[in-house]
Amino acid sequence: MKVLKEFKEFAVKGNMFDMAVGIIIGTAFSKVVTSLVNNIIMPPLIYITGKMNFSSYQIILQPKKVLENGEVTEAVAIEYGSFLQIILDFIIVGFTIFLVIRFFNRLRTKAEDVKNTKESTPKNIELLAEIRDLLKQQA
């Protein structure tokens, strides 16, 4: 019963809803980043390098065979090209996410700076008014 009570507190506090929203947004963001990589970043890289798809590279350990009864056995191969392609995709996606997060962090920092500037302006004006009043008193 203690577990149910803790779960109820967890759900009511909003943590579960925040987590669900984060997962949904993360999933949608993942689709956007994948599209960005596949449709925007990869075509110029493929154009520049000629061909950047490594998925066909493999080391064949045993070639495909046709047996006497007509059955075909599959080839046994180490498909290192697919692994290299996935690693390359991961690096590109990771770097793209880094750039997007960096961009949003800079926007947030600028927004906070503007907010801090707006909040500090009245204090500066008050200080200037006090200095003015002191100068008037001395004169």
C-alpha cells in the first residue's frame, strides 16, 4: 500500500505528466533531427565525398551456396559497413543535437540577460535619483 501511496503522490505532483510530455516531445524531436540529418546534412556530404553509404561493405566468410537439392544457403559475412554507417549516423545526429541545444541555450541566455537588464534598470534609476538628491542638498 505504501507503494501505491508514493505513486499517487508522484502522479499528482506532476512529475509523471512532465516526464510524459518530455518523452513525447523527445520522440517528435528525434524525428525532426533524423529528417534534418537524412534530408539536409547527408545529401551534401554524399555529393562531396562521392558515396558515403558504407552499408554494402562486408567480409564474406562463407559465400552463398546452391546445394544439390536446389536449396540455397545464405552467405555468412561480417557486415562491418552497416556498423560504420550506423556509427557515422550516430555521430552526425549527436553533433546536430549538440548544435540545436547550443542554439537554444544561447537564446535562453539572451532572454535571461534582457530580463535581468529590465529588472536592474529601475534600481539604476533609483540610485541616480538618490545621487541627484544628495547633490541638490550639498548645493
